[in-house]
Amino acid sequence: MEYVNPLTGLRIDGRRPTEMRHLKAQIGVVSKADGSALFEMGNTRVIAAVYGPREVQNRGQQMNNNEALVRCEYSMANFSTGDRARKPKGDRRSTEISLVIRQTMEACILTKLMPRSQIDIFVQVLQADGGTRSACINAATLALADAGIPMRDIVTSCSAGYLCTMPLLDLNYAEDSAGGPDVTVGILAKMDKVTLLQMDAKLPLDTFETVMQLAIEGCKAIAQYIREIMLQNTKQLECRRGS
Amino acid sequence: MGLLISQLAHYNQAQKKQNKTKNGTPKVPSSQLSTLNSFSHSLLKFTARRTPTSSYQMETTQTTEGGGGGATGIAAQMEVEAFRRLFPLPFYKRHLLESVRPDARALDSARDTTISLGPVASADGSALVKIGETVRLSCWVKKAMLAAIKLEVMTPSKERPDEGSIVVEFYMPPICSPMVRPGRPAEVAPVISKQLLDVIRSSGMVNLKELCLISGKASWIAYLDIYCLNADGSLFDAALLSAVAAFTHLQIPLVSVTEEGRVFTVSSEQEEKTKFELVNKEKRKLSLSSIPFPLTCVIHEDYILVDPTAEEETVMETSITLVLDTLGNLVSIYKPGGVGLASTEIMKECITRTKRRMQELKTILEESVSVMEVD
């Protein structure tokens, strides 16, 4: 199947190979949560809610008294994919992604500032069209910022692949399930450090470098967008406070 | 919002002049807390701490002249919050005596409701219901429910060969409330699932015969999944409303049969390209007869509070849920015990309030349907 049209050079959804999907974010969608955000990358829509820092609920899990405990749960809505998923939570993929998101966010939250407390990050996928992992991490960053939890830097994530001898940025579901390699990168934007790097399928080393660079560029673009959203949100809060 | 300002002015005569901000437009503070605090504050009359220059407005916590007053303002606001947590019932009692609630609603007014149809493109029918305040710049939503219906083909049971079926599932994911934790699911979720299924079945809103494809061989099973995105009291109301809205939005897709007798859905692009024999000629919507609309009230010693928040529900403890349909029939009454006892007069009061709310919801639903059809 032609994922990149040889005549026009466009992908199946009309994007250019190095073009990302349309981004949209909204802060503060869940009023009960300490921080929350809705993040959309094309048709992938994800809500993240952060509760914390609050008291540790399960004493057994609290390993380290000097640090906050970060927990994450990823779940997909039944109607999020094309076929109605039988088990939205607790299946292996969800557990794996929960772990990945937790460890990515743990790297950037200043846990030492909040000992003996717990920070819960809950991510719910409302619509899945490829790149849910990345959308979840981006949404979690915004939600943590909304909750006022101290972080080292903002974490953004983006995926890239290699199909029809072309590196493609931000794969959607069709391109993802094509069987080609899928590289997901998560970086700390300003510090320019990689916290998350996952890849499936085979890829020669030099192509891998190009694809990873492309993904990092995508992450930086998302970081730009996230900064704008946070700035807008802060301006609104300032405006409402009357100062 | 104008209502909020006027109620505040009513209780806060001295501050009336200071109620306008520099721009003259009403503003809402960043946290609901400061709204409630300043409003309840004036109501509870912590007059000892009140100074004429301190700002008990909704808008700001700091004004140029009330620097010192601002500091006691914040400390006094902490008192209110502590009072609210330590003595919730007296806190509410004082509000009820003035016939108002901490969020400045009247006792029998429900929160603003918005319905948007079709937020989930991959589902056959979906609706998003938001109940709560909507501020100009962003949504401070108090309650949000997302309902989506997916249709699948199944073989009908032998006793009812020409009827489809509906399966309702209500989920409360951990994002919706701090009370729900992974490993400790909300107790109330399966209760609401069952309530919803009962009401949808007994109201007869959906004629199951319309869900039939080929009598005896194939029929539709409609999986209705409702996700609570933000939980703040009277969850059943929002859930039923979103279920009803999703059913109004539902479109049955085109379907055709292969040689082996397997039924599969034909998407709209495919139908132009190939020549399948279509079982149903066009995408159709369900024809819904009497639509049920719910209302939850909370009773406390002769006071009836309509559309309670989560806090009100826990404090007052006795809730009644009534469901009326558009033909005026009572579909369901649900009063699961509770300390307060409901006399016949109270029940009649609740029924009148439900009737009014039903009219409101009916108009809102019809508006959202027409908005969608314009698109």
C-alpha cells in the first residue's frame, strides 16, 4: 500500500512526510482534579487528570520516605478504537503504557520536594488514532503544570516512522499498523535530553538516526505549542485575579 | 453570571459600588473556592473581621486601598473553608435559611446544561453533556459525561427473534473524582449502570424491534458506554441525559450480507465502489417515542434542593431521583433509603420540579439536535 503517494509526495491523510497533525490542548477540563488537561493530536484525544500531592494511600507501596510516590494509570475508553475493546484496563498494553508514562514523568517531577506524598496521574483515551502514548505524555505534562507540581522541565513526546523509504513524522493508526518501524521519543524540552525512547521493528542504524532526529524536532514543536498554551492559561488566570 | 452578581450585591450592600472591576465587566476568579468563600463569607457575617475597605467581591483578593484588608480577607476566607469542612451541616443550614446555596443557586434551580452531539467520530452515536458553569474564556465544568453507542451484529434470542438489545455500562474512571482510585472502583458505578438500563427499558424509548435486521438471524446489539469525566453530584441525571442524547444521535449504518450469511457493515465510501446487496437501504435514525428526563433532589427537613452537588449529597444524605417522560408519565422513582423521610407533599413538590426541569431539558436537547442538523 502506498503510504506516501509517489506523485504528490503526500501521505494518506494529505500531510507532508515531515508534517505533524493538528494539535489542540485545553487546560482545566476536570474541575475536581488538582490539574487536568485535554490534548488532541489529530484524531487522537486524551484527557489527563492529576491528583496530588496528597497523602499516600497504600503504605505498602511507599518505598522511599524522602520522595513523592508517582502513580499512573492509562485506560482507553471502550469506544476509542474502531472495534469496541473488550478489556479497556488491566490488559498488558495498558499496564505497559502506564509504566512508561510513570517513569517518564518521574524523571522530570522534583519528587524530593514533596516527601511522603503521592501524585496520581490518570490518563483516559477518548479517541485513539495512533500516537496515544505521546498524546498521553503531553497531556500529563500540561496537567502537572496545571496542578502546580514542581517539575524540572516540560516533557514532550512524539513518534516517527519509516515507510516507503521516507521518514514520516507523527504516525496515525493506519501508518502505525503498516508494520514499519515506530520510534517514540520523549524529551525534556529545554534541557534537550531524551527520557523516553522506544522502537519496534528493524531499522538500519543511519536511518534510525534520521528518524530519531525527526521525532526530536516534532517534540520541540510540541514543546513550543505547550508553552504557548501555558502562557495563555497563565494570562487568563492573571486577568481573572484582577492584577 | 448576572444573577450571581445581583445576588452578591443583595447580600453585600456596602460593597455594591466596588463590585465593578476596572473594565466594568464581571469576572470570575480562577478558583471556585474564592467565589464560594466570598459569597458565603458575607452570608455567614464574619463581621468581626470585616473592614469597609476589604474586598469581599467576587473578582479580586487585592485592591490598591485594601492591602491590609486583603490579608485579613484571606485569613477570614480560611475560616469559612474550615467552618465548611468541620461543620458542614450548620454551614448549609445558614444558607438554607436564606433560601440559597453556597454556589449562589436558588433551592430549585438546576445548573446550566449543554449537550453536544457527535463528539466521538468513531461511534455510531455519541453525546457529551456538560452541567455546570461556563465562563466566557474557558469551561469550568462541574460535571461532564461522555456517552457513545456502538452497534454490533448478533443473532437474536429464540424467544424474541425480531428484537435487538441494549447493553448499558457506566464507567467512573479515576480522572473524574479524587474518591475513585485504581483498585478501589466507585461503588456507585454499577448501581447507576443498572438504574440506567432499567429506565431505558421501562420507558420504552427505544423500540427494540427497530434494532432488528433479518428476523431470526441477525439483529443489532447496541453497546452504550457512558464515561463520567467529572463527577460532582447527581450523576444519574447527567448519565441518563447523555444516554438519551446519544440515542437521538444514533444512526444505524448500512449493512450487507456475504454469501456465507455473514453480516457486515458497509461504510459510506465502500457502498459507492462495490455493489453489495444492502439489507437496509439507507442510514436511518431510531424513532424515539417518549423520552425520559431525570431530576435528582436532595431532602433535608422540608427543604428540597434540586440538582445537588457532591458535597450537598454527602451532607444531606437523602436523595430522590424522579424520571418523567415527555408524555407526562412517571417512569421511575428512586429513593434508596436515607435519613430524611418523604411525605406525599414533598413527593408532589419533587414531581412539579421534575416537570419543569423536563421542559428545560427537552428544549436544550431539541436545540442541540437542530444545531447538529444545520451542520
